Amino acid sequence: MSTPAHGATCRTCGAPLEPGAVFCADCGARVAGAPEPFAPVRSGAPTPVAAAPVGLAPTPPPGESRPVPRRAVAAPSTAYPVAPGSVASIGSRALAFAIDGLVLLVAYGIGYGVVAATGNLPGSVADPGATRVALLLPGLLGLLVGIGQWVAEATTGATVGNAVVGIRTVSSRTGRPAGLLAILVRQLVVAVGFLVCLVGEWIVVVSGAWDSSPAQRGWHDKAAGTLVLRAGRVARAPVAAPSTAWSAAVARTMGDPVAGEPGVVPDPPAGPVVAAEPPVAPVLVTGAPGVPPA
């Protein structure tokens, strides 16, 4: 379309028009040949969306909702919660380790005592082979004691030293006994400390003193995923009442039904059975008062 020329006049009132005017300033009539003030929107065409300022998200079109971004939620911790005062002290751990070492030395001493009592010490007999076989007894007793300590700590959390001092070794995830593999890894780390320097196992045992967390886990605890707690603070799994569990086990063994299991009908209540009286039917009285009904 063409733009009104400079000096044109309004066809309605004759007033002069300014260059590029779309409407007359005097009468408000539309100027013939003026451009459209805006482009018409076709039916069904998408509504144009204004561009958003830099750094802001674009405005969603009408009728649509903008997805709300979810906040990043921290994953729940899988560590066993450590209550204040439940962690065993470093001194009690060192004392328990010393008692376990003393138990092992006693086992070796008993073995050597048996060898000495039988007269199989080196130089006391002429047969060196018999002496070597006899000297295997102290090592065998020490091995049996070590295996017993390992199994006891893996299943109950207590060695002889732990039981005397009153501490337990548990899993850092569940708070229950850690199991054979975890305790084996724990003892291997202590053994590596002994090989590095002859007193290195003591440094490993008390290494929890350098842990800034409330759990005070040592190097061997972190490697095995364990935690040392006081015996009174260890969580115990709920168990059924002994009398109820024993009665149910005996009933199942004898083939008798157990109360509470599917398909078991409860026993009838004790005492005499009272039969309910039938309901009395109402009597309809007809006729005059005082006269028996027909």
C-alpha cells in the first residue's frame, strides 16, 4: 500500500494530514491508502510469542504450563546412624586387642607345655622327625584359636577381648554382625600393619583416633566396612516370645494345627453352651374388652 504524501488532506473533513498518518487528527477518520497498523492473525495459526529477555526463560504460550524443575534431593545415607556415646573408645579397642593377643599366646604356651611334657623338645630325643611333628601342636592350637575368634567376631561381633571389655564389631551399614568376609579383611589389614613394622598392628588398631567423624573408624574398619560400638548400644533383631515359638514348633512337628495359621478353625469358647430361646410371636387381640377372643 502507498503512504499519504506530504500535504495531503482528509477526504472527510479536509484537514491537512501529517506524513505517514493512518488516522486524521481532527475527525479520526481512516486515511485512504494508509498501511495496516498490525498484521491480522489467521484462524488456527499459532500465536506469536514475544522473545524473552536475555538470561530469562521464554514465556509459555497461553494454555500451556511450564514444567517446574525438581530440586536436587540428596540420596539417603546408607550408613548406620551413630548415636552419641555409642562408639567404643580407642582405649577399649586397644585393651581388647591386647587381651586377644594374650589368648593366642596362652594357646601357644599350652601347646609347648604339652610338647615338653611328652619329652619331644629339640635335643631331648634322638629322632628329629618326632620333634618336628610335636612342634606342630602349638601352631595348630594357635590356628584353632584364631579361627574361633574370627567366627565369633563375624557372627556375634565379639572376640574374647571384646566380650571382656564390652565392645562389639558390627557392620557400618546395618549395625549388625559384619560377617566372615568383612572380619577377614579387617584382620588382614591389621596383619599388614604388623608386616610393615613390628608394632604396626597397634597403630592400625588405634587409627580411629585420627578419624574426624563421630564413628572414629580405624583404617581396618574403613577397609572392611565395620564399626566398633559399645555392647549395650548394638541393635538387636526382634524375636518372638520363646514360649509361643516353642509351642508352635512342637505343634507343627506333631502335625497339630497352629492357631493363627491359614485354615485353622479356632476352638469353641469354654463353658456351658446356652441355646437361644426362639422369639415370641405377638398376639393380636380382637373383640370387646373382657371377652375372650374367638
